[in-house]
Amino acid sequence: MKKKRPSAFTRSIGPATHPDHHLWRNGKRWWVAFTYHTEFRKHRIRASLETTDVALARVRRDELMAEIAKEASKKLSLRFPRYGNGGPHAA
């Protein structure tokens, strides 16, 4: 199986970021959660990505975040757990 390259959005965040940042599984489906700020408000996004495939969930998450980030009045507010340092995805 051919390995998919991370999207431009994920690559811009940095290599130390866990590939499943801002994703979680609720039952069998993948969901995304993040916030963005406008001039006077903070907006919380929580949405089903309508897929059971993690690779497709990553693509949909990146598309959603990129769509919001390209609007000048919206600023993403993203938090990243430490990757490979006992964080939530540690093995």
C-alpha cells in the first residue's frame, strides 16, 4: 500500500506534530475538534468527519482547518500535545 503524504496544512505545522492531532474516534467514526477566533469571539468546532478511515479523516480535518485558516478574519487556535513524550497517543 502506498503511503500518503501529509497535506500542505499539516506539513506547515511541523514534523513533531502527531498525525492524529485534533482527531478522536467516537464509536467507529472519526471526529475533529478545534477552536478559532474572530475579532471578539472564540468559536468551537466539533464535527463528525463521517468516516471510519483514519487516513480520510486526516484529509478531511486538514481541508476543514485550511478552509477556516484562509479567511483573514479567522485565526486558528490550535494546541498540540507533546509527540512521543508520554502524550495521549503514547504506546
